[in-house]
Amino acid sequence: MTHKFISPIENRYRTPIADLFTQEKKLEYWLRVEAELALAHAKLESIPKDSAKEIKKKANLNYVKLERVNQIDNEIHHDLMAMVKALSEQCEGDAGKYVHLGATSYDIEDTASALQLKEALLIIRKSLIELLSELIRVMEEKKNLVCIGRTHGQHALPTTYGMRFGVWSYEIDRHIDRIDEVLERISYGKMSGAVGTMASFGEKGIELQKLVMKALELNPVLIANQIIQRDRHAEVLFLTALIAQSIAKIAKEFRILQRNEIAEMFEPFKKTQVGSSTMPHKRNPHKSERICSLARLLKSHIITALDNIILEDERDLTNSANERFIFSENFILLDYIISQMKNIVKNLEFDEEQIEKNLNLTKGAILAERIMVDLVKKGIGRQEGHEILRTAAIKAKKENRYIKEILLELEIINKKFSSEELDTILNPYNYIGKAIEQVESLVKNLKQKHNLS
């Protein structure tokens, strides 16, 4: 019977990183570790060198077929041992009897997982740098585009779109740093036997472990039981979810800014694209919504990863089944999320007329802070100035008038400011502080740090 997909991760959300998590790739990682184990044994004269060479020669997918491994697994119900048997039967002479010598399953599986997760993190790192490059491009292009800043969903003070994208860029930059840190902690393998004592490897256990890990470009653990402790893996899962949450935060803002009432910025929308099955006029921000939806799924796997830390005694099997899901799902979906956000940012549309309109929506009231500060410079106490401006802003809103008109009706303001001075003060383009300088400094820093042109 032809296999029919159940999970949309197999087609709708699949990205090239999925190739790292296929059954074939997993088998390839296992075989690679088995080959290095045999070579290390040979170097320590634990097995014949010719046997190690034969194991090395046959420990690949050209000889060990997934179909055969699955066939054996169906008989013995142990996928790692099925691989050992399939490899052994391909080896000529006596070489097969030395396959997996002294090792326990998770010597192979955990070391292979380190290779897999290391490679996956490097792919995510590359994808994040590509996203960062797009964010920096917009940050530069829009560094002078003044817009209204909002706090608590209300108009606050003028800011710039360069600042907005700068905050996001800086956050992505920190995630790249985190990947570099987590890469070091996940790049550990083990070759220490059933409970970690290395008894099955004899007197040369520590040396053998070092040889295997050096060949695989991993670090040897200093101590373990039957498995590598799952705090390392939980940290990896947490990082994938953390990155997804930051991107979902950006996506959420895109959704808000695309609302009809705001309408400042829009995610790309193809000419043939359908927004709603019943409302032809709609232009839904479905890409951004999809990002927010998938980020929730990544976040949910953190609990599972944390529970995997708490295994009984020298180990139990309660981490094994769920790890067949959580690593692959989080990395594939994260790669998809990054790819979607990269596409959105690359093709964003801005409505600068609407941005200008929203900037002036409160008819000057957003500059009340600046007037208050200038009142202090002219001898009015800060608290008194705050009350003057608070009352004026309320009246201006209630009467739907410009705050300048209300202020000019106040004797205390007339004594301190001319009409022309108020025009300058109430110009939102004159109250963006060091926004442009901060953006320019950040752009320079990030480009140098990540070698971006």
C-alpha cells in the first residue's frame, strides 16, 4: 500500500533541513559512529585492523540498506540492533563479529544525535543570518521613516521604522550568539557502555572514547551513565522555541500593522491569492498568522524535553519514543518559520501616506511630553507642566481639536511660547531623539560582526 502522509510536516511545511531527520540519514549517522568505533578499537589493538577496515568500508548506505534494517527490526523489535545485524552480515570474513564491540545502543544513538543536532543548528544559524540580512536592509532603508510608536496599544511618541526593525535585528543577533554557545554544549558524544563505567571496553575505555570523538569532531563527555544527560538536549529544544517566539513576535506586529484601521505595512500578497473563501475583498496576513501558530507547537515541546531530563537510575526508555518527534519537528518547523519570515520581510509593502496619517492622528497630542520638558526649561515645575498638558490633551480629544489650539488658549502657555515655537515643538519629525544614530550604529555593528555587505 502506498504510504499516505498524516503530518503536514511531510509536505506543507517541509524544508531541506528535513533531510537530516529521515530514516536514511539517521541510519547513516549510526553507521558512521560504528565505523569510527571499529577504527578506534583497531588503533588500540582490540580488534584486527583488517576487520576495522572492512567495517569502515561497509558502514554506509551503499551496503547497509534501510529496507533490510527495517526487516530485521520487525523481527527483533530493536532498531539499533537491527542496524548492527544488517552491518555485520555485509562484512566479509570475521569482521562482522567485531561490529558494535563493547558498545551499548546509546553510545551509538547519542553520539549520532550530537552529529545530527550540530548539523541542524548550523543550518538554522545560516538561515538566521539570511533573515538578519533582510531585516538590516529594511532597517537601513527605513531609518528616516518616522511613524507613531505605540505602548499599551495606544499612540505614545514618534519613532521610526528603522528603530522597529533594529530592535528585531538585535534580537535575532542574540539568537545567533546563543546558537554558537549551544553548539559547544551539544557537540558531545560518549562511548562508555551500559551504565557509563566503560567496563566493556576494558582498560582503554577513556582512550577509545577520545579516539572516536576526535574522529567525529565531537567532544568526549567526562562522565555519563547509559545516556548523555538530557539537559543538553532540552537546551537545544528551548533555543529552537525561543527563536520561534522572537519571529512570532515580529509576525504578530506585522498582523497588527496590517489591520484596516492601521494599514501601515503589509505582508506580500500575490495577484492570484485568495484571502477568504467567502469574502473576496479580504487580504489576510496568513503567512504571519501561520508563523504564530507553528511557534506555539515548538513551545509545547519544551515540556517534553524538560521531562526527559528526569530518567530513572542509570536510564530508562521514557525519552526515546518522544525524541523521534521533538527534534525533527522543532528543527523542520523552525526552518520553515525562518524561511517564511525571510520571504515576508523581503517583499514587505509600506503605505507611507497612511503612516503619516497615523502619525498625526492625535492632532499633536503625542508631543505633549516635549512641551512638558520645554516648560521645565522655561521655569515651570515638571509636575505642574504634566498636569497642564494632561488636561489640555483630554480637552483636545473631547473637542476633536488640535492640541496647539487648546494650548494657545492658556495664558501660561502664551507667556512661554509663540505660535511659531509651538509649530516647531509639535512637529513629530523633530522629536525622534537619537533614533537614526542608534540605527546607523547597530547596522555598522551587525554588518561587521556577521560579515554582511
